[in-house]
Amino acid sequence: MSEQELSPDHTERVISPPRQAEHTADPETSTRKTTQAPPRSKMQRIPLLGLRRLVFFTLSLLTAIQGGYMMFDILRANGMNMLEMSIWLLFVVMFAWLSVSFWTGIAGFLVVAFKRNPLTLKRDRPLEQTLDPERRVALVMPVYNEDTERVIAGLEATCRSLIATGQAAAFDVFLLSDTTDETMAVAEKQAAYALRQRLGDDLTLYYRRRERNIGRKVGNLSDFCCRWGQDYESMLVLDADSVMGGRTMVGMAATMQANPRLALLQTVPLPVRSSTLFGRFLQFAATLYSPMLAAGQSVWQGDTANYWGHNAIIRIAAFVDTCGLPSLPGKAPMGGEILSHDFVEAAMLRRAGWEVRLHAGVEDSYEELPGSIIEYAKRDRRWCQGNMQHLRLLFSSGLHWVNRLHFLLGALAYMASLLWLVMLALSTVDAVTRAVVKVRFFSQDYQLFPEWPESRVAMIASLLVITVIMLVVPKLLGLAVALVQRRKEFGGGLKLTFSALLEIVFSILIAPLMMAFHAWFVISVLSGRTVSWSTQARGGRLIPWREAWRRSWAMTLAGLVWGTVSYYYSPLFFWWLSPVLLGMVTSVFIIRFTSSIRAGEWLQRHGLLCIPAEVRLPEVLERLEAHEEAAPAMHDVKLDDHMLLPGRERRQDMPVQSLRAPFGLGGAQTPV
């Protein structure tokens, strides 16, 4: 992107996307005024939102205090030293994070069980389908070196489903390419042209390719908004692996039109089409629990929800006026471009007075997941770096406190693993020290009675039970809701119950692996190691033994040494630690076995870990499979670069916003 000069106070610049060499139309320069969020309407109010937040966070705080007190009582039994004080502090942070997750699950269960809308608390209803065709919507799909056949098949399935609603006239489709591979780009452009021909007059598809991947996905969408955004009220953002049903897209656009204060509506994309054992576990868990957990989030987030980067609709004028991202001072990984842009864009929209909402209903909104722990961890490494950057924005001026909480919880999702690992390591040191150091029964020279060491066995057992309950109960509640409301969609109650139990066992086994991976990612970010943002691998493959061992040998060795030391000095502590040690020692086998496609197919044949999208294939996914099988041949025609672009541009500027934090508390001090 070309850059204008910094304003005198060095707090703002303007993004002006470069004109693409292939486009020959004369652009129009816009003088559009900044769009302000309209006044709050009583019809759009979220009832009792303040009271909900008060109750929710009071319960979370009281739970965290109770857990912290119990741990303090356990540790102080024989006097607390600095080591035990450190263990206690780490435990308090982790238990507070767990408390928020637990009560989110409880809130979600209550609204889903009683079939209530988490925002209005009224009877839940599907999205409205009344759409004004004059208020235009752009369906945009940014792509970057993706599998062309899969992208086109998914996009065509989405377009056909939209056409089937009879309301496609309100939409235009944009395939926004940042592909750098020339061969792939040629195939991409030809496939886009062929799809445009097949769609005919029912729906118009445009294709734009940037020669330089400036700003990654953020730059891609900004380029679209600055060149053609003024022709559309909103844009519905898809990922390269996203597929959405037509009624869902129309409903999202209608919801945007009905609420002039709404700037962003996020759906819950459910993972589908996984073939490996690992992928099937993940997509089953997400389908079973995510709608309920999302409903719980929506209960207390209200109009300050989060953005997950895709399968969402955004009001373009609000996005252009408020979401120009600055760069963070310093070098990557903690500085430079903001990688996890979605959280920040949601916060900036809310700061400007717009509403950001989460639609937690089960609709036709889908995505695909990595097929192995290795590929999943690679994706998490990128997200970890992006979420860790958010810690620098915690004190940025003007942000809503819920958005600050999103930043903190997003970073804790990865930092928690390092905190747990450190806490377990310190606990091991404490247990071994107490086993090695002789107990002093007489601390004074003239002491009549000995000082017997105290053991709070009952308190330890109680705290362990409470922790397990807080981890497992949300899963059991999700299972209970599904058994009552949706068991046939999962293939029947018996198979659903057995699959849920399998998922719990699986999550216990892989938790130590993910803890080790995430802990290492956090250490890498803090030590200054950055990561490249490459194309995500979505297909399944069996991980070779050599690769599995290369990725996990250090974890396996650490588990063996850790287990040997703890068992030798403190057998009781060893058994308490054994679930963690088991996952670490067997990590190479878990990585290899869970990447198996044959194991995943065996479970599917026997109706285990099945999801509703497999028991009864949705229309849009059925179309996707049909288009993949058909795989039309590429048209070997010479294309002028401007043939797939809209005829004219109405350029507008996207001002970069300040994320300055007062008193030097981090943030983006100087946009560049």
C-alpha cells in the first residue's frame, strides 16, 4: 500500500491501496464523510445486560476466591515459603480463568436448554429472511496460495445455495486473491472466469489479484473496501475453506439491515469434512459444545462480542472509518503488524459506538480444520503470536472493558499452558524438597511437645474434585442438551453418549501435548522468535514415525525424567501427576495414531464421533461434494486482467486509528 505522510501528531495516517496494474478503469475519488454510529434505539436494547454481567462476574469471582483460599489453606499448613507462594499465585490466575469458562458454560446451558435467545432472552427464532435488495451486500473470500479446485468448489456451493433463496440479486461475489505463485494464479483466474460463466445472470462474481501480499488478509480486505466498498452496505467475509448456506447469509444481511447500530455479526462456524481421527474428535467436540458455549458468551458479552475473522458480516462504512490498524512499535514477534487482527477490529468498532454481536444459533456456517496435531499446532503457533501481541493493547485508550477482557483471555488461552507447566514443575520441586529435607519436630532448644507436620488430605481431595467438576460439567451439560434436543442428529442417544465419553478421554490424553506445545510457543514469542504466515494445511495425512518423533522427542524425554524423579522421591505426588506424564511419554504414539485416516473412517462407519452434517448432509455441503467430484476443466482462454473486475472504482481512504495507551503502558504509540 502507498502511504501518505503522517499527521503532525503522529497518531494517524491513511491507507490508500495502490491501483492494480491490470485495472484500466478511471477511479472516482470519494469525499464520503465519516459514518457515525446512530443513537441507541430502545428496540435494539439488550435487556438486563448490566445485571447479567454483574451476576456472571460475581459468580466467577466468588468461585475464584474460594479456590484460591482452599489452595492457600493447603499450602500454609506447614508454613509458606517463596516457592509455595509462587505456586499459589499461579494457581489463582489459572483458577480465575477456569471460573470464567465454567460459568460461561452454565450460562450457555441455561439459555440453550430453555431455547432462549442469549441476547433478548426471548424464545429463540431463526434469522429473519426479509431483505432489501437495494442495500447491497458483497460476499468476499480472500485467498492466498490455496487449492484452487477446493476454493472454487466451496465458493460455487455457497453461491448456488444463495441463488436458491431467490434473493441473490442483493449480492455480488468477490474472490480477492493474494496468491504469489504465478502458476496457481493463472489457474485461479481461469477457474474464476469459468465460475462466473456458470453462474450467469443469477449472481455476479468478480476476481481481483494483488501482485503484492501487503498487510496479509487485513490489507486484502482494506484494498477491497477502499476501491469498491462504497457500493455496498456490508461485506460477508469467508475464509478459503468456509462454506455457508444461502438462508444463513440472507438472514445475516437482513439482521444487519434491521439494526442500524450493528456493525458486525459473527456466526459460530462448525468444522466439517474431517477424515483423520484427530480431526473427527475436534469437529465432534466443536459441534457438540460450541453452540452452547457461544450462547454463554453472548449472554454476558451482549453488544461487545468478538470477531473471529470469517463467517461474519461487517458494515463496510463502519469498518473503513474505525478499523484501520496501526503497526505496533518494535520488531516482531511482539511488534510490527498486528497478526490477530479480528479481536482488535471488533474492539475498535465497539469503541466507536457500534454494536458487535455473536449469533450463537446452529446455522449453515462451516469451516475445515487441520487434520493432525502437528498441523493444528502450527496454526496455533501463529495465533499464539497474534494473541500475545494483544497484551500490548490492554490499556489502549477508549476501549470497552469487555474488549480488554477478550484480549486478556485470548492471550491466557496460550499462556495458561506455560503457567500450568510452571506450576506443576514448582509443585514437583516442593514435593521432592519436602521428601528430602528432614522434618524438624523441635524448632526450639527447650520445647516440651513436638511440632507434627500437617497434611490437609481432605482439603486437597476437595479442591481436586472441584477442579475436575469445573472442567467436566460443561461437557456433560452440552451432552445433556444434545440428548434431549438433538440426539437423532448425532445418530442416536447411545452413540452420542459413547462418542462424548471417547472425546473426554481423548481430551485428557492430548491435553499434556497441547500444554507443552503452547508453553513452547509462548516462550518462543517472549524470546523474540517470529513465525511466517503460510497457507494452512487442511487435508488429512498419516504423520510418519520419523516426523512424529522429531516433533515430540523432547517432550517424551522430559516426561520420563520428570516421572522417574517424582516417583522416586514422592510416589503419592507421582500418581497425582500421572495423567500429565502419560500424555507426555506417549506423545509420539498419540501424534501418529490420531493422524490416521483409517481409524477415523472406522469410527465413522460405526456411527461414532458423527456430527449432524454427516448423519444428514446439509444442502450446501452436498453441493460442495458434487462440485468437487465434477471438477470442471479450466478454460484455456486468454484473459485480460480487467475482465473480472467491476467497471469503476469509487476510491475512499481508510484512516489508521490510534491505539495509544496512556502513561506509556504499551499500545501502538505511532502508526507507521
